[in-house]
Amino acid sequence: MIHAEPHPLAGKTVTLNDNAKDPVRGIVMPGEQFRIEDYWDRLMGKSWGVCDGNPAALQYALRAGMTGLPVDDEVVYGKIGAFGHLVHVSELGEVA
């Protein structure tokens, strides 16, 4: 089911909390500034889990598998620097 409303922090930058882990690339890590665009399913019209070949979705799947992140659709898309990433809402910290 696609989220009916935008994420409450859409358009804001947050600091990722201690739940953020990226054992492969070391990019999505605690303390990083993450600029939230919105829930992934609202942006793409479908779950991240069925976005075959999408680099951000593939990277999230890898991170989730290696670190135990949830594989539900409580996932937002945003940017760290110039690059887009998927982050679970449990990784979001305070507004920067």
C-alpha cells in the first residue's frame, strides 16, 4: 500500500542516528546529513522491493540483508551529498 500522505520530514535534512549502518559502502552511517524527499513508494508508485535494477533499491536490499533493517515500506528516499539513498525511518534522527 502506498503512503497516502508525505513523510512528515519531507523536504528537511536530518542527522542519521545510530541505527544507520552501511557495511559495504560506508555512506549511510550515523551522523551523516540526509535530505529527505519523501516515502519511496510515493515517489515511485510502488514498493522499493519490486524496483528491479534500481541502484538505490538494490543498495537498501543489501544493507537490510546485512544489518537486519526492516524490509517493510517504511522507507524514505533522500540524498547524502549529491547521491540518492533509501533509508528506513528507524534510521532517521533529529532535524539538522
